[in-house]
Amino acid sequence: MAFLLPQVCPRCRALSATGGMLCATCRAEAILARSSPRPPLGLEAIACGPELVPPVRILVHGLKYGSLRSAADELVSLAGPAVPDGFCHPGSVLVPVPLHPSRLRERGYNQSALSAKAWARRLGVPVAERWLERRRPTGTQTRLGSADRRRNLSQAFAVGKEFKSGAPVVLVDDVLTTGATLSACAAVLLAAGASSVRGLCLAWAGDA
């Protein structure tokens, strides 16, 4: 006979009583940390999950660096209320921010692609993983300021062979910091013929 072990909160190690990964206390802390970001340059709108308070930060870190793939669904459940009705235009396609192939091989998965699939299940919008490519490695941007991030991302992205012009695109990324990554992606997509670009992020790093 198989037994289901109780879920332990990754932040405080208390038992989860919410049906998700976080305990009720940590989930409440995350829900209260509402974000209010401005759309990055090139995006007509942005919807973003909570600020990087400790429970959210632990989930994001686990998703990006700890192979905690299930955190994508938990973070989307926290971010979902920030998405207003009608946010995705009719015919929209979710396009995850791509990793460079070398980073993808190293990590084994793209956390933004996992997030896009979780968003797709919630919003009923299709995912197009091959509409955007990362042509050169850019390294970590964690400690870079806004101007340095823009320089680091110059000519890093290109549309993929499966891209279809004329569609509204919703970019999906993990954390919104300066918005430089989303802006770089949006510029490439709009130049290639996307009718509009909006953004979905799991969490917000606050005003950077």
C-alpha cells in the first residue's frame, strides 16, 4: 500500500495545509506582497506575481537552481490573481524567454518554459517555445544594473523559424527586475511583426 507523505513548506518546514507547497502562514505572506511594476519599454502591459518576500524567493530559487520544477505551478497560483480578465488579446501566444543552449544543457530545463506551460493551463492560451531564440550566452545578470543589463543583452535574441508574424505575444519570464530582458525580447518580436507584446512574470524584484 502506498502512502502519501505530507507536504512540507520549503520556507519554514511547517506542514502545508493549503494543498500547495507553502504552509498557510507563508502563503498568506506571499499573497500580501502585491506587486505594482510599470511595463518595461516595448511592452504594452505587464502582469506580475508578488514581490520577492522570503517564501516567494525560496520558490523562485528552487525553480531556477534547485530542480524544483513543481514550484512553477505554485508560483503561477500565487501570481494568477494579478492577471486581469482580458489581459491576453484574442489569438495570443505565450512565448517563454529562452535560455541559451549551453545553459539549457547545464540546467536541464528552461524555468520560463515550465512557467509558460503552467500559465497555459490556467489561462487557456497556447505556448510557442520556438518563436524566440537566445543566440549568444549572456551570463548571470543578478548583479548588473539596468544599463549594464541592456548592454549585456544587445543582439542576444532572435525570432525562431516557427515564429508567425501578426500574432499578439505574451512573454513569460520568472522575475521582473529592471525589465531589460523583456524589452530586448519585445524589440525583436515587434520588429519581426508581432502585433503587440505583453508580459507575465512570476515575481517582482521591486524597483531596481
